[in-house]
Amino acid sequence: MQEKDMVNDVLSMVNSSLAGYASVITQTSDQQLRQTIQQIRDHDEKFQFELYKLAEQKGYYQPAQQADPRDIQQVRSQFGGEMAGGMAGRRETGAEMGGRSRMDW
């Protein structure tokens, strides 16, 4: 197996793990366990970025083209209000939830 293939495989695995950590963290109520998983996630994020930079330097990975600042501003305008308010400023009653459990949000 070539070094490039190994680097890409590890990057893929770490990226998948990072997505999994987010899911576990949001569903963990034990504060100590939650903090431990967050620490593991933070460590893996740093590792992923360092490996990504190495892959980029060696030419194993070509990042996407930089976004146009106007496109970024358009996305901010469209979604900024929703993101700023988010769920923090909104509380649903049981009737509004329509019988959904917390995990269905």
C-alpha cells in the first residue's frame, strides 16, 4: 500500500470518528463521560488537522477552491438569523413537539 493511500485511509477513518463523537456527545447526560469524549474528540481534531496539512504538503490532497466572499455573505444572510436564534431561544411545549421525544429533535 502506498503512503498516499494510507494517509487518505487514516484521514477518512478519523473524519468518520469525529462525526460519531458529535452524536455520542449530544446524547450523553453523564457530565464526566461527556467531558472525556469531548477531550478525545478535541485530540482527534488536532490529529486530523495535522495529518491533513501533511497530506496537503505532499500533494496527496487538493483542497476545494476558496469560496467567494460574496457567496459566504449570502449564506450568512440566509442562515445567520436561524443560527443565531437556534434552539436556545425557542422552547417547544409538549403539544408543539407533537409527541416527539428529545432525541427526535
